[in-house]
Amino acid sequence: VERLTQEVLALREKVAIAESRVQEATGNRRQQLLLMLEGLVAERNRLNEALQAERQLYSSLVKFHTHPDSAARDHTLQVELEGVQELRGQLEEALGRSLERLSRLETQGALGGGEQGRVRVLPQHAF
């Protein structure tokens, strides 16, 4: 009986150690996922800022279009269009990074064990 009691106590200790390791690994994983989510939120904020800047550029182009033709107008229009192209490139790059991060999160969630490990990030647009 004493030997069995010792074996049960040893097994309980092993189970407790294994459970604490699992909890520690889960905590580390959650921390990584939270950091990735924070990165996605920051990226979304940058995208929203870029979209807002693009809207302002578009608005200034519309206002500018109402002025009479001139060489200065053509030059300003060219500068504004280059700005829009640069913003578009930044938006496309940021969107690519966001999609890549989201894909990594979903992959990690799938590997983490079913629906509890899955993370759903709903898109939120500035418009």
C-alpha cells in the first residue's frame, strides 16, 4: 500500500509538472498572438491614415480641377498624382503585410488546437 501511495504521489507530481509546462507554453503562445494582433491593429491604423490622406488628396484634386487651366495647374496636378501613386503603393504594401500576418495568425490558431486556438480578425475600414 505504501509503495502504491508513493507511486500515486510521484505520478501526481509528474502530472502537475506537465500541466504547468502546458500552461506556460499556452501563456507564451497567447503572448505571441497578442503581439501579432497589436501589430495588425497598428497596421490597420496606418492604413486608415493613408486612406484619409488619399481622400484629402482626391478632395484637393477635385477643388483644383475647378480652377482655370494654366501651366501651374498642370504641374500641381502632376505632383498630386505622383502623391496619390505613392500612397497607393504604401497602401498595397501595408495590405500585403496585414494579410501575411493574418495568415500566420490563422495558421498558428489552427495548429493551436481547434476553435479555441483560432483567432478571427474582422476587417475595419476607414470608409
